[in-house]
Amino acid sequence: MAALVVVSLTSVALVRARQAQDAAVSAQRRQNRPTNVDAQIDNPLTIDEALILTPLGDYQPGEPTQRSEFVSHEKDFQSPGGYRFAVQYTRSPSDGHAVQRSNTPAQSATAFVRQYPDEAWAQYFAEFPSNIAISPDRPKQHVIVTQFDSKVWSDQLDRTPEQTWYSLYYIWPSGSNLIRIDYAGLDPNLDILRAYLQKYPSSIP
């Protein structure tokens, strides 16, 4: 019985510690969030300006997409209006590589470009991405790394061949734009990352 009580108390302590960590991250998000939610974009990018629509190495771009993102005043999820552009790159079938087997992960990369009203919002969403649950007890989940002499945020969690559903990403602000490259598979083609860093130099000091 005593052992069960100890285990129960330990579990409660762990849950409370995790709740305190989550609360600290949420507080940091609120503290760092820009306040000009209703700011406007003066010069919207076109899809051809935003994305690289030519082959990168042996990877070919697919059909690009574009959509508008609307202002949100929801508590703890405030964000300005903006524009989101995306394109997926896949390995060219004529590059001399063997045909992809159905039971192996596809080698692809997706580039996202989000245009915000100003640099502050791009910096904020690079540090606190809206679709990544940042956890203080996973220090390699969202960290600054250096690639091609540029600083970018990235997920540096260790991956095994069975964990290819973990997407390796790189994300960084460039002026009022936020760039993210997601890689699927275990062999990321960094030519794509290099090309976007050349087009959008990182604003991370």
C-alpha cells in the first residue's frame, strides 16, 4: 500500500511540474506577442515572388498554393492577417534513382512562406510556431541551429528509420516573412534549404 501511495504522489508531482512548465511557456508567449494585431500588409507578395518554382537539385516543384490568413482576436491565439504560400518538392523520376517502394518513406520537402505585416510578427512566430507544442522537457524540439552560416530554428530530435513521421523542419524570419521547410524521409535535401536561405536571409541575430 505504501508503495502505491509513493507512486501516486510521484505521478501527481510530475503532472503538476508539467502543468507549471506549460504555464510558463504560455506566459512567455503572451509576454512576447506583438500587440498590433490589426496591422495591414502594404505590398502583398505574388505566388511567383514568394516561392521558388524551378527545380532544386533533383527535386521538382509541384503545384503551388496561396491563401489569405485572417486576423484572429481569440485569447492566447491572436494573430494578424497575412498570406500563406506553399509548394512541395519531390524527387524527379528521371534522376537515375531507383523507383520509390511503397513501404519506404517518400523523399520530399515542402516550403511555406508566410507574409506578415511587420518583422515583429515574423520573429514571434519563428520562436513560437502556432502548430508546434513547445515543451521545456524536450530541449531539442525547437532550438536555434546554424545552417549555411545562417541561424534558423529547428527540431533536432533524434529519429530512427521507424520514426519518419517525425517531420524535420527549419523555420526562420526574414524581414516580415516567415519561412519554413519541412522534410519527409530520412535523407533531407539541403539544397532546398540553402536556396530559400539565399532568397530569404535569416533575421535571427
